[in-house]
Amino acid sequence: MTRPLEGIKVLDFSHVLAGPFATRTFADMGADVVRVNSAERATGANDPQSTYYVMWNRNKRSLALDMANPEARPICRQLCDTADVVIDNFSVGVLDRWGVGYDEVSKTNPGVVYIEMSGMGDNGPWSNFVTYAPTIHALAGLTHLTGVPGREDIGIGFSYNDHQAGLHGATAVLAALEARRRTGRGQRIDVSQFEVGVNFAGPSLLDFFENGTAARPSGNRLPYDEAAPHGCFPCAGAQTSEPVDERWLAIACMTDAQWTALKGVMGNPAWAEDARYTTAAGRRAASELDEQVSTWTRTTTAEAAMAACQAAGVPAGVVQNSEDLVDRDPQNQHTGFLHAIAEQHPVLGQTYADKLPIHFEKTPCDVYERSHLLGEDNAAVLDEWLGMTPDAVGDLEDQQVLN
């Protein structure tokens, strides 16, 4: 039984995370994703021997093509003419300068879908900015909104917006392919990672537009909901006194009924009968409430507290670390969501991956191939896409066009 996107050819010029995350989704769903790289660019996050690259480039084939060599560009043009999708997240205009931008390629491949995922989009005063997740987070307001009061510099500690931009890009490509099915024409898509980030500040923007209220960092406190207790609470069970080994439980009482249930889980302590705690607004205003709840959580392990809360209908979850997720999480162990890649990586040996978190009943996506080394698929890709003979491929490798 085929996967949903089998037969779709994707030429992938993307790098780091946003673009590779989008194309990993296509590859997991069965598309033939050909990752274009070169020896010069195969460093850092683009190095096929780095664990970062391994994570985001499974299920793809690797073509070494040195676009700095003018002789590589006609080959690239032929590949673009064969592709269904061409994706990049370079700064604006790179593919155009190589002669393989959408305006040129669409003349000979009218059905092609191009998606450009630059940091700021292809126009405007900031369109040429060099961006990575921390700068996008800052510019989009996410760093400010996700800090804690008095520490506006904290923000998000991982590449949240890259993942979100990748998902937006994948959705956009699927929509364009559907439009092509009906019209016969492809199109160019411009995804601004900056605008993706601003989009996630929606409630704060609405509050400013309507009420003139400038949002402030709120930590674990919900800025627009009356919900309490709502935060992370220290628990027993740490293996050492080091902060890295601390154990925590997230509790989110969204209703008065959940608060009543939590009181029961805690053994109905006398302090919980304070009249101020009768309503969510009263609980939220009570500065000592989190410490009172902590007097209970400190007496039990995070796992035991979570089980007791969930049994009583109280939303709660262990603040898990990587060891928890891999070795102790019963949900992951049941589904096999985190698993070993069957084929050994030729340099790194055994590698591991998460699965596509989408389950298709009729077209299951359960193929997970290791990431490939630079140029590992030169012969296969150029044969299948362009009908090039092994001798011709060998000549191009000798000339370092495929490099």
C-alpha cells in the first residue's frame, strides 16, 4: 500500500531546520525528496555526519551539486524542470541568480510549485535580514511574551518558530498541489517565518488593538484566563541535589470543579478551605497559592502526583526530560513513537528517530530510512530523474561538478 505522497518529486535546497522539517514531512509521507548539498556547504547544521542533520533529513536522498560551479547549473535546471516541488530557505533571490528561480523554470515546467521560506519574506525593508530562530522569536514578539516578569530576555529556548514555519510550508505546498490538480498550473509560494511568529501573538495583538493593553511576560500564568493553580510545582524523587535532576509537575486547574477535585487529591488540607479560593479569580489573586500547593507536591513523586490528579480529572503532567521520554514514558513505549532506525548509519552507527505523529488508516507512513551521506544518491537520482548514465555521472563527479 503506497504512502500518500508517493510519486511526488521534491527538490530540496533548504537548510538548518524550517525547510528540512517541511521536507521531512513530505519524505515521511512518501515523496521522493532529493536534498541538494555540496562539500562547501556541508558544515554545521548542513553536515550529513552531524546529529542535527541526521534528525531532520531522514527518508531523503542526497545529491551533491556544487552550484558555485557554472557547469552544475544546467543540471540543476533539468532537475527543476522534472520536479513537482522546489523548496529553499535561502536569502531572497539566490535561486534566481543561479537561473533556476520560479519565473524561469515555470516557463518550461508550468506545473511546478516553488516555495521560498526566507526569514522575513521576499519584500519589505527587512527582507534581506539574516535570521535564525532567536532573532525571529525576538522580532515577532515571542521572546517578550514567553519570558517571566522581570526577565523579558528569557524567551523560548528552542527553535519553536522553525518547526511552525515548516508546518506552514508543508500545508502550503499540499494546498498548491491540490490547486494544480484542478487547474494544471503550479505557483510560487512565499512563506515569511517572521509572519508565522507574529501570527502566534494573536491574543496579545487583539488585546492591544481593542484595549490598548501592551502585553507583558506572564510566565506560567495565563494572561487572558482565570485559571489557578496553573503552573509547575516541585516534587520529591530527585536523584541528586543538582538543579538538572529536580522533578516537577505541571498542574492546570481550568475550572472550579477541577480545583475541588485537586483539593481531594491533596487530602482536603485546611488551608485549601480559605474563602478566597472559592473562585478562580480569588485563587489567581492569592500570591501564596502556588507555595501552598507545593507543600503537597513536595511530599510525593511527580509520577505519583500525576496519576492521582489524572484519576480525579485534574489536568496534570510530569515535566519530563529526555531520559523520561526515552526510557520511562509508557505512552511512547506503547506506541513505539521513539525508535531505532533499522539501517546503521555508515559513520554514526545506530541512529534514532521520532515517528510521523500522523496516522493514516489506508496509507500508513511507516518507512524510516537513515539520513544519507553527501552525494550518496548521485547516480540513482540522476538516472531516475534525468536518465543520466553511470559513466556520465562518474565524469561529473571527476570534474567536481557533483561535489
